[in-house]
Amino acid sequence: MLLERQFISAQDFLEIVNLPEYLDRNVELVEGEIADMPLPNPVHAAVLGNLASEIGVHVKRLASGNLLVGDAPFILERRPDGKDTLRGIDIAFLSFNRFPGPLPSEPLQIAPDLAVEIISPGNKAADIRQKIHQLLAAGTSIVWVVYPETRIVDVHTREGLATLESGDILSGGDVLPGFEIPVSEIFPA
């Protein structure tokens, strides 16, 4: 007998993750299936703090949108076959042009303008590639993938990929006009 695989919708996922057995777990919904996410390490946290504080100052000065940190939840796909995707994003910028209202207490149903993923040792390359694809397909303009171990940043857009190293400058492009930071300043000493 062949059993049909059951997938979880974003709504069901939100109910499930509030159960006691999920309270101490960091999970995402990837194409209808619950996926455990690796626990970040101190280097990850330092990079997140460095980058988020610099972006935050810029965003506040321009009053251009909301900066969300710490795995802010975004529903990136709602599919009729039940393979919804809800992802947490390390750092996300959502412009007032695209989302002018107050932030909701539930997951956002719009992709961020900018998404930043900081790689931890437990991250799997295939999952990161899939997440980049999902973000760009959902409407994210720029995805920065930060690699603390090699001290590089990959900048993904619909036009392609650029890899930046310590001597390069990371720019916010059209999403964060005027934002620039030397790649070397993103990483802890």
C-alpha cells in the first residue's frame, strides 16, 4: 500500500510550533515540511550585531522602512498542494514603500526588500541555495549571504551573483541607497 505524503500549511505550522515539544526548537517550514535550523554560534551573533546596527542607523536616519532581526518570520510560498514555505531571516529590511502599515504580530506575507543570511557551521549549502531562490522568487531584491569563516559576502540578485572579500565595500544598492560598509567591518576582530 502506497501512503500519500502529507504536507503542512503555514497556518498549521504556526499552530504546531506553539506546542510544548517545539518551544525549545528553532524550526522553519520548507515546502510543507518542518525543518530544524542550526543553533547560531557567538561569531554568528557578533556578525548579526555588527551588520544590524550599521543597517539600523542608516534605516533610522532615512526613515525608509523597518529593520527586523533574529529570524523574523516570512511566508515566502503558499502553494495549492500544501507545500507552503515560512522562513526565518537573520536580518530583513522591509521598505515603507512596499509595506507602509504597522508590523503584524504574525508572520509577514510579503518578502523583504533585503534579506541577510549569516552562515553557521550547521547550515547546509543546498538549504541556503533553496532559501536564496525562494527569497528572490517571492520578490526580495537583494540577498546577502555572509560567511564568517571565510570572511566573504555573496550578493544575490535576479541579475546574478557577486562575491565580496575583505577589501571590498558592501552596498545597499537601490534597496538601501547610500548604505555602504567595508566587508572587513562586518566580522569580529
